Amino acid sequence: MSKTILMAMAVAAPLLGACTMSNTDASTAFGAAAGAGIGYLTADALDANDNWTTVATLAGAATGSLVAKNTNSATCAYSNGDGTYYTAPCP
């Protein structure tokens, strides 16, 4: 699969239904698309092979959607210092 097609699919898929989504859903879709784009561009800049480019694009999409979802819920993650985290409202 060509890199151009992969990038187009990663960006278009979350945005196709954005017109009927709530603001939270649209923000999550935009975060996924932005994360996918960043993952793809990073893999491309590092001259990764097609498999790693696919993994980086999907990981970027997942990360972008989680960051957007966290922003919408107005919660932040804080470290306990022992490797675990807890969530609480952001300051």
C-alpha cells in the first residue's frame, strides 16, 4: 500500500462523520487525524519501512484521540511517584 493512500485513509476516516458529531466527538476525531498525521510524518522523516510507518500512524491516531478526550473531560493525570497515576480536575 502506498504511503499516500495510507495517509489519506488515516486522515479521512475519522473526519468523514464529523458533520453529525457532537463537539466532543468532533474534537476526538480531529485529535485522531492530527495524531495520525504526526505519526506518519515522524515515521517518514526517520525513513521507516512501510510496516513501521503503519504502526506509527495508528499509534499517533490512538494517542491523538486520547489526548483530545482527556482535554474534553478537563481531567489531568498525575504521577504518584511509584509508577502509578491518578486523575483529578486540571488546575
